[in-house]
Amino acid sequence: MLEAIMNRRNVERALLQVESNKGVGGVDGMQTDELRDYLSTHYQRIRTEVLTGSYKPSPVKQVEIPKPQGGVRILGIPVVLDRLIQQSIQVWLSPFYEPDFSEFSYGFRPGRNAHQAVQQAAAFLNEGKTHVVELDLEKFFDRVNHDKLMSLLMGKVKDAPTLRLIRSYLRSGIMEGGVVSQRVKGTPQGSPLSPLLSNILLDELDKELSRRGLSFVRYADDCSIYVKSEKSAHRVLASITRYLEKDLKLQVNREKSKVSHPTDSILLGFSFYQSEGKWLICIAKKSIDRIREKSKAITKRNNGSNTGQKILKMVPLIQGWVNYFSIAKAKPVMQSLDGLVRVRLRMGLWKEWKTCRTRVSKLLKLGAEKHKSYQWGNSSLGYCRIAHSPILSTTLTNAYFTRQGYTGFYDTYSRLTKETQIPLF
């Protein structure tokens, strides 16, 4: 098996994926775009080292990523060569496991995505399973039990050298501040192999939930279970918690794991609401709050950017966010976000105009009446009140910002929902 993994054709497929993923370099400083040239010279040596068992993975670089809800998420960034070898393992092993994975598992799998997971959850709710068990695995990637994971791998992988190579990656150290510490549990979140390994381990959870006849949706370590009564939901939460901790050696966060009503539940940034007896998908409040804060940061009037630069920065944020949440019923949300951004752009322009003379001149050029231009141009009101004033609302209009290049949340959402035939209401 290891010879097949290190076959040039398999490695080439893995290399294309590593190059497309890009990403920063690891502890050795080599970048993704340098890897192909490096392999052209060193491939045979690396292959020989891997096949003979003399290859030693480099430590991963620890990176802290702030979480939206506070705290940090620890990512392990492998060197690009280790990324390639791990990707080669993943490319080869996935077809052996993929057919046996649950149909209700959606994370890090070909042809599956978060939208499908959320739509399946809505389907369960419309079957009357309106009590939601939200499971939160505490620091899942940091808590994976190596022995448990290796025992599951040995169920299908009979090749000892391949198993030793995978274990060496599980045990590769973490470099922080120039000091390498050894890992005795967990799998680096951020490595190409981690998603497959996490699905192999959590497939045991999927099988247990299916064996009990429970309806569930899982995306990586994010799992929600749908039942018809509150009593059943609490019983399932308690019993599945025991199973995860005893059988899979994982730690359940008891503070965050809970039984929720659909309107209070959150799945991958989405939530649900009921209309005319039917459960529909909406955007969770936390997701809306986060995009509002990001939009405020970009459009801050004293962040050193002019209006045109702010609009340019907003474009990829809007496109990515709206594309992800396009399956939700969200017309009022999109319109509200546009309103927020335009008010803040007006505040920024008012600051850019600086002097009373400039403000009067700009208002006149935008078609405002002369006496109102002088009245508001000399106003001492604060930026926020001016931005909400009739004079700026009728001069710095939606059409004005469209001409400046602002394609808003709602226009982007309308186009996407029209293309995919998702109704706005």
C-alpha cells in the first residue's frame, strides 16, 4: 500500500491539491509554490526514505486563530513536504472508506457540503423531530485518542509501514516559540490528513446513532440529533455523552452541549424558523452579528482607507458571505446589512470632505438645494446623525454607491437566489 501511496501518479494528484490549497509555509520556511521544483530534484530520495521507514516528519508550526465567540483555535501548519505526503495518503485511502461513511455525514467529503447538512436538518424538523440535541466536542482535534484511532485504521489498513507512517504524523511535535513539544494525543487541525482521520473516528458515532434509529446530521465534529420529544432529547444527550467519553475517548463540553428548540439551535451558522407550519432555514443571530462587526471594521471612518478602498474591501466579504448563506430566507437581513454599510460609508465621506466649504460644494454638485447645502454643510452634528439625515440620504443614495462600485448584500443575494431558483420569501 505504501508503494502505491508514493507512486508518482498518486503523488502528482496530491501535489495538485496542495498547490491549489496554497497556504503558508511550515517551520522550514518552504512555500507551496517552491514544492514542485524541490520534488523534481529530491523525489526519489524522499520516496526511498518513506518506503524504508527512515523518513521523519517535521514538527508542525502552531498558529492561534481567534474564535468569533472568544478564545483561540490552535492550528498546526505542517511543512509543505509533509502536506504532500499526507495528501498522498489521503488521496489513496479515501476511496477505501468513503463508501462506508454515513449518508448523514457531510464534512470534508467529495460531493457533500454544509448546505446539504442544513437542508437535511430542516427536513428532519419538518418530519416533526423538533427537539434538537446539539453536541459539542471539547477541542476535538486536540483530544483524539491515538490508540483508538489506530485500532480503527487497522480494521481496513493491513499494511504495517503505512500504519507506522500515519502514527508518526500523529506523534509529530508542535513547535511554539522555537521549542518543540511532543504530542501524545490529538491530530493537527490544519493538516491534509486530519479531516479523513476525524471522519474515520466519528464514523463510529454515526454508526451508533444509526443503530439506535436516531436522525442526525454531522459535519466534521459538529453534530445535531433530532427527536420528537424533550424527554427523549435529554435521554439521548446523556447516553451519547457516555458513549463518546467511554467508547471513543472524547471529551464532551457539557456547558455547550444542550437540548434546543429549532429557533435557538445553530448548525454551521444557520438556524430555523417556522412559517405556515413549515420549518425554514434562516441565518443564526451570531452569524449576523459577526458579519456586522466585520463590515464595521472595514467601513470605519478613521481606518486610513477612502470610500473607494472600503468598497473594494467589502466586495469579497459580501460575495463569500452571501454565497454561503444563500440557502437561507434572508431578504430583510441583507437589506439591513446594506443599510448599515451605506450609513457608515456616508459617515466616511463626510469625514473625507473635512471642511464646511468642501461639504457645501459636494452637496451642491450632488444636486442638493442651495440653502440646504449651506445649512447642512455648516452643521455641527456628529457623523452618525449627519449620515442618517435627509440631506445625505437624498444625495448619497443607493444609486450613488452603486456607481462607486458597491454591489450590496441584497443585490448579490437576489442574483444568487434567482440563479438557483430559491425564493426570497
